[in-house]
Amino acid sequence: MPCEYVEFSIIPPIREDIGELPENIKLIKKDDLITGLQVTIGEERTEKIKNSDHFKKNLAESEKKHGIEELPTDSAKITEKSRHKINFLKKELGDYATHKAETFINKLNFKLDSPSYCVQIERLAYLKFTVYIRYGAGGYVKSDSKMDIIDIIDEDNLLERMTNSYVKGMTAQNNGDLVSAYKWFYLVYPDKPKITGDEKKDFDLRILRDAVSHLELTHKNLMERAKDLLGEEYVKTKDGKTYAYADLTVQKHKELYQQNVPILRKHAKEYIENYFRFKR
């Protein structure tokens, strides 16, 4: 059964002019405020998602997890398998629409350079019925919602990934989480080495990323510079692999991230703005 649309509330309601809308987004207004939005799904997109390798693989894993037979013969088990598939499809459609809704709202957050707005899923509307999604007080859409769902219908999502990473970086920075902010801003760049244009600075930015992500230092010059930047005691070898570690309870480390998060944010914003201009 094709899903017509998925509806979201916007928190808080929007007063700003949001400009041109994507073709699959419809706004919900009340008293001159934008209180929600609908992400159009439709029959064609529902079928693409249902027939994708991504959906089939994850459905098979879910059926195995829940003890559902691959080829049931009993009528009760056939019904159980069918219901499970329908519910799993609803979840995947919700994930897809959530990503689209978050991307739309995050483009506005990017424009404002502030994580002002978020979306909360409310319902999935089908041709014959509507499924309401119930949440408790903590029911906001999580920032780690599935991103790979978008890949299954051949959509260009590089800009969406960059914008979403930037907004998550802003949110983390506003919350005082320097480690997460640094990771998210760094994720904006698909070609990591060239960020500021200054080779030495970009080298240091990479080391600071490696230190919070616990990534292996693969070159001797990385190891030596990490010792200078963080201190020898924070560069360690384990099982033949060398890693740098950042500890933000150490004042020197804290200051390094306090200084470099704004630099990374500035260049991430410029990178996205340049990409916007290129795509137009």
C-alpha cells in the first residue's frame, strides 16, 4: 500500500521567509506561522524503497531476528510474515521522510547559522488510513537517524549530508560539546586534507580529528606532530598501531579545541556555501 506523505511538526513554529520549497515538501500553516510540513512519498517512491536491495537485506535480517520463517506454509505464519513486512516498510518510509524533513529544516538552520528549529514525526498517511506516531516527552527525531536510506533511490545527497553535519556541529557547539562539534564540522568535507588552504594548519586539524575519533596515525610525520601538539604521553602504540588521544580535562587540549572548532566551523560554512553556488 503506497504511502501518500509523512507529516511532521516544526518546533518552534517558523516565522521566517523560507524561500523556495523542494518539490516533495508541503508546508502546514496556522495563523501566519509554519507549524509543520509534509514529505510526499507517493506510489513510485514507495515501490523503489520496497524493491531496493537495502530494504530486502534489512527486512531479511529483521525477520531472522524475530524468528519469522523464510517460506512459511502455515496460514498464521504467512499472516505474521506479511504484517511484519508491512510494519518494516512503514519504518523505512518513516526513516526516508525523516531524513528529507531534517534536511529541509537544516538548510534553514544553515541559512540562519543557528540550530533554531527541529522536526518531530507525527503520522504516515496512506490512501485508506493514517498511522499516527506516538511519542513521549523525549520524542524528537534523533540526530543519528538513518542516513543510508536516501541512497537507495539514486538521489544526490552529498549536499544534504554536509548541511546535516554542519547543523549537528552547531548544536553540539551550542551545548558545549567540543568533541562532537569538531567531529561533525570535520565531516562536512568529502576531501579532508584541504580545509583552510594552509597545509600546516590542515595537518594539525587532521591530527585533532584523529585524536577525538581514535583513528590510527598512519605516517611518522603525523605521529611526531601529534606528540608536539598534544604531548608525548597522549600518543600511544597498541597492537602495532599508533593512536593519538585528546583529553579535554587537560587545559592545553581544551584550549586547542576551543580555538579550532570556530575555525573548522567557519571553513565548513564557506565550503557548503560554495557548493550551493556550484549546484545552482
